Amino acid sequence: MSKTVLILPGDGIGPEIVAEAKKVLDAINTSGSLGIEFSHGKLGGASIDEYGVPLSDETLALARASDAILLGAVGGPKWDQLDAAIRPEKGLLKIRSELELFANLRPAILYPQLAEASTLKPEVVSGLDILIVRELTGGIYFGQPRGIRTLENGERQGYNTYVYAEHEIERIGRNAFEMARKRGKKVCSVDKANVLEATVLWREVMDRLSAEYPDVELSHMYVDNAAMQLVRAPKQFDVIVTGNMFGDILSDAAAMLTGSIGMLPSASLDKNGCGMYEPCHGSAPDIAGQGIANPLATILSVAMMLRYSLDMSEAAEQIEEAVSKVLDQGLRTADIYTDGMKKVSTSEMGDAVVAAL
Ligand code: IPM
Ligand code: MG
């Protein structure tokens, strides 16, 4: 049976990196050998320019009809002045929420070839393999009420609501425990239970769930400490599970441990394993159009897509091995360049991965 992948290049460097990822996907799906078919849509600023909204009903319908979505990145200064309700990021948040992509997997793996590119000492990061499981459709990102209101004294006040219902905590927790079972069998749940009630409940639900996973070790950590531990001794972590906002912040920190955020893929899954795949980095408008962006995070996102949504693990492994091979060859985009390596452009990197396949 054929599978449909929706391609959403988005904004900034999005189109450049997605083009390389598509090259790799085409190479592995030679003449449709894997039965993958494509549809194409717009998201973020590209969609605002065409339809006046960051996510159109047409694109949402295409997304619902596909088995997986490959996304570049959204946003840029061109749309920064727009009303918050129609900014590019709203399109991303809406597609996550409409498709109920509640489980965001963000692996931070240090390729041994890149130990020198990390800003941390090689001995602190070598062998690093962390999986951040971030809740993606709840918490303060979506909680109501929210807004900016005017108080009686005329002063304006901004407000948001941090909410988590038990079922939301439970399903992301389950996901983390299941993932841990397939790896180091440790889950660290990150919260702020010393201050925030929403996360007191979070901790309670994680403890309850833990009884169903006696083979997995559960620990709890406050988010401020987790931020510190990530840069102090990151190898203590196996799976980290946390809410939407803490996950957003910690995953950027974890990304940098690996040398460059340009290396980090991500998967956002619904309860059936349908998902959206995107690099963890943003649209990097400052380097868009220069052909210097690192396409590897997006290429590795394709590998995650093959594994989690398309049931093609073998093809996923081939891509991951090809990425490792080009790093062995000394090829580096500017963000991961160190002395003695060969600096390549976005498309040269894509071509090299295809050649290594
Ligand atoms: C991410 C991004 C998004 C988020 C933005 C672009 C809305 O930072 O995917 O981490 O905050 O979730
Ligand atoms: Mg982020």
C-alpha cells in the first residue's frame, strides 16, 4: 500500500533544507520502490503570503490525508509585525494541535566525529544519547484564558494559563516509559513541583504510571536543576519527559551539546504514530538563501519519519549510516566546521548523503 508524505518547506532556510531531505528520500524511494507518494503545501509565512493565514484549510486537509508530514521551519522578520493571531508560528501550533501531535521526540545524539564541534569538553559530551520527550499540544502554550488585558488603573497586563489534565500527562508519560524500555530504561520527569500546582499533578501522575513500568527507573528533577545538569553532566540522562514550555527550552540546550542545533531531528506523533517531522532548529532568516544551512537535521528527520510513521526501519538506518559516513569523510557545513575539515554547502551536503547511501 502506498504512503503519502506531505511536504511543507515553510520559510527562511526551510525550502533549502527540505529540498536536500527530499533528494535523500527520493534516492531511497528510487522510482517509487518504497511506495511513497508526495503532496505539497504551505505553512507559516509562505502560507500567509498566499492565503492570508499561516495554515489554510486546504493544507490542513492535505495534512489529515497524509501518513506523515515533512516540515522545514516557519517564521521570519517579514511577518514579525503581524497580529499574534496570524503569525507564522500560529500555523505550526495549529497543525500540532489539530492533528493532536502530542508526543514530541527530540533526540540529542553526539556523533563522535563532532565531539570537537561542541562548546562543551569532549569528555563531557562524548557518547551522549538523550531523548527528550516533550508534551506538545498542552500546557501554557495552549492554556486558556490568555491574552493582554487592561486593568482598572489603565495598566496593561499579559497573562497565560499553565494547565495539564491527567489524561494529557498520562499519555505523554506512557510514551516516555515505552521509549525508555527500548533504550537505557531510565526516565527523568522534569517539573517545577516546588512552585506550580500543574506540575505537582504532573509528578503524581508520573509516579502512578511508574508502577506499570517496574523495569524502567523513574526520577524527578526541577526544571532549573535540569537545565544546570544538562550542561554539567548530560550523560546522566536517558529519556527526559516534560511539559511543552520546559521541553522547548531544554531541547535547545540539549541540542547545543551535540555541536550544533543543525544536527537535531524531531518527530511529533499522534496516538496512532502518524506524525510531523522537522528539524529542531528554526528558519534562520539571517542565513536564508545563502546555501550554507546544515540540512542534516532535516535529513535525519526523514529517517525518523521512515522509522516511526512509515514502518521502514531499514531505510531509516541506511540514511543514518549515510550521515555518519559523510561526517567520517570530513564534510562539514559552516555550523559544524572545525579546522582541517572540508567546508561544504547545503546542496553539497545533500548530494554527499545521497552518494553515501
Ligand atoms: C520549537 C519552536 C516552536 C515552539 C516555535 C517556532 C513556535 O521553538 O519547535 O521548538 O516553541 O514550539
Ligand atoms: Mg523551540
